[in-house]
Amino acid sequence: MATMTSGMSNLDWAVLCAFFILMLGLGLWARTRIRSASDYFSAGGEMPWWLSGISHHMSGYSSAAFVGYAAIAYSTGFTIYVWWASTITLAMLIGYSIFPPRWAKLRQVTGMISPLEYLVIRYNLSTQQALAWSGSLLKVFDVGAKWTATAILLHVFAGVPPVSGVLLTGGVTLAYAVAGGLWANAITDFSQFCIQLVAGSLLLAAVLSRLGGIAALWTIWDHLPPSHAHAFVAPYTPLFAVSFLVINTLSYNGGTWNLAQRFIAAPTGNQAKKAALLSAGLYLIWPLVLFFPMWAGPLLTPVDTNPSDSYALLVLMLLPHGLIGLVLAGLFAQTMAMTSSDANAISAVVVRDILPALRRDRIKLNDASQLLAGRICTFAFLAVSMIIAIFADRFGGVLGLVILWFAALLGPIAVPMLFGMLLPFRRCGSGAALAAWLGGIVSFALIRFAFLARITSLAGDMTTAINVGGPVVVAMALYVLLGAFTSSSKPAADALLDSINRDLIADQHPKETQLTDAGKNSTEGCA
């Protein structure tokens, strides 16, 4: 067994400080690209697909993957790749040609820069406001969980008190996110991805070296409990994986607002699809590199190791000073990428959707005022989430916040957003949307409070699946059924859906469209 390095050295701190300075510098540089609210919230619709895809990937998980998910990988083995990473990949493959191009087209057709702007046309103002207010509140707690996970890692690495860890990482993120908007998020995401790529690969190489070489990739399973090699281990059963797949399909295709922004920022629908496929590929491959050290962890760490500390302990045991700081920078990078993009998305919703609704004239602020308000909202959102992180244990800890609060309430908000884009659900009006939203929230409250004892008495996989997937299923059922039996027609919504669908068909078959247009022109000329 390896000997543990004694915490962070001055060299590690120097590496970490250099990382923070780099992030601040990139944020200030990105500020020079910001000339309008559109630049700040949607990169002016000019983000290249490769940057959008990497940013989507980096914004899809945080340091929770190295605390809560690392603990699951350490304790149960390969199953986390099956129900987490592979379901995200599959979710992206299911939705890449459906939702991402529609987000880009909505920006082109309506000029929107917030994921919820189109809901006023699609449903009405009341529906948009219900989703905006509830989603914004939910995100504050979600981001608070991510700060908490980062603080845990910093405490294990360097003995820094959790409150100081939250203030350190949150303060740096706040500075560059406020300054540079979505461009700063995407550019720092790319640099953070490069850092994490190097850091994660170095830790994997160190683990393989300690275990005898590349053959350890398949031989470690002979020395671990047999269940660690299984695809499913209770309570992470096929039923739980299906529940998570449904949630991930909604979340990663734009039900989570900061991920929708990556598609909104793409120049065209086809570029948005390519970004989605790139992100899906990264989720297929990269988690194998991240989680292998955790799977091998029981062979390298003391028997009394706290699984939540396993990733940090392996780094301290196996890597020399300097590289420890690099790995910690990579972990910070993941959380900073996700939280900064969340803050930008929430600010877009507040500035473009909530503030105009509070004005008597319902008119949006002018562009300069929107830009200023966006920076103020970004600052306020991150500051409040940092305060919540300090008291995170009162909300169920890291896993409780991320899995229960976020996953369970995602569906009621995401279903009307995503299903509302699709022609088969064009008759689902505001009544169906509000019923899905309210029904999902009520079902979550009933599951968590009224029937918790009964649900807990069920088999483990049923308990977890109901907790995570119940509100999503209820929201989907209410939306579809009420839309079918109480169909409503809104000419403006029909025109919007027809326009988006027509443009997507034109993108998929450009030559046919050109020939059709040429034929029309020829006919008109003859007439």
C-alpha cells in the first residue's frame, strides 16, 4: 500500500493559485467580447460546435462526481458507469436530433437568449413565470450542493475549513462569471477541460503503475468483491437506471437551463447537433478514466477509508507534490464550469423573463440595462448559493441535494419546456403545462413527506426509483393526457412550431429545399 503524501505543499498551492489566476484572466479577456445582452447570455449565437460540446460536457457535472459519485464507485464498483455515464450518453443519442437543433432554431426565429422566453408564445405569461420562479429557486440549492462538494475535497487535500473552501472557489468563479458571461464560461470550460484531461490521465497512470501496469484494467476485478464487476447492484438496479435515463434525457437535452444555453448559442441547428454528439462521446469515454481509480481504490487505501474521501486520498497517496495541485485544480475546474454556467442561465431567465413581468408595461429593459442587470443577477445568485452551501447539511447533504431535490423536481419544469417544442404535442396548452408542473411538485412532496415511510418499506430499487423518477412520470403523464383530452389551439404557438419544423427540414435536406424554392420562383415567373 502506498504512503500518503502529507497534504498540500507550497508547490501545490502555487499550481492552484496559477489556475485561479488563469481563470480570472480568461474571464477578463472574455469581457472584451461582450457588447450586448445577447453576447453575455448566448454568445451572440456564434459559439462553434466543438466549444459548445465541450462546454456542455463540462457543465453537466461538478465536484459531486468526485465526492458523492466517487463514494458510490468506491463502494459498489462498475455500476455507476452503467446508470450514470452510459445513461447520459444514451440520453444524448436519443435527443440529439430532436431538441438541440430546436433550441438553436428558437433563437434564430424569436431572437430569444433565455431558455424560457419562447414559453410566453408557446403557452402564456403565467406558465412561463411559474417555471421561471420555481426553476430559479431549485437551481440555488443545486449550486449550493456543488460548492459543498468542492469544499469537502479542499478540506481533505489541505485541511482548509469548508467555509473557507466555499468562499475561495465561489469568489473566483463569481469574478470571472460576472465579467465575461457565457463567453467566459465556455472559454474557461475549455481550459478547465484541458487541465482535467491531464490531471485525470496522470492519476489513472499512477494507479495502473501501482497495480502492475495496463493489465490492471481487467485484473483488478478478480481481487474486488464480485458485485463490483456487476452492471447493476442494489439499489442501482435496471429500474433505477431507466428512471435515471428518463431524467437525463430531459436534463441533458435542455431541461437543465445552462445546458440548453449551449445549444441556443450554436450558430445553426446542425452545429447544435454536432455539439450534442461530441458531449455524448465524452460522457461515454471520459468517466471510465475518472472512475477507474475509484474502482481500484479498495485495493490501495486503508480498510477504514471514508468512501467520500477516497478520490482525494488516492491523489495524496499516489502523486508527487505539484501534480496534487494540478489534480485539485482539475476538480475545482469541474465545479466552477458548472456553477458559472448555472449562474449565467439563471441571470438570463431573471433579466429576460422575470423582471419584464414585474414591470407594469411588461417591456424588457434596454440592452445596456439588461447587460448591467445580468451582471448583478449573476453576482447575487452565486453569493446566495454560497451561503446555502455553508448550511448544506440541513438540506440532506451533497447526495441529498443533487439527487433528490434536483432530479426529482427537474421533470415538472423540463417537461413543458421540451415537449412544448414538438409538433405531436402542439395541442398541449398552458393548462397541460401548469398541471404537469404542479402535479410533479405535489407528487414530490407526497413522496418525500406524506408516504415516505411506506415507500421506504419497499424493495431498495423501488424506493430509489420512486424517489427519483416518480415526479417525472407524473409530470409527463399529466402533460400528455390533459393535452389529449383538453386540446387547445393558439395560432401564435402553431406558427412558431411550424416555422421551427420547416427550418429544421430545410437544414436536413438543403438541396431539396433549394430545388423547391427554385421551382416556386420559376412558377411565379411564368405567372
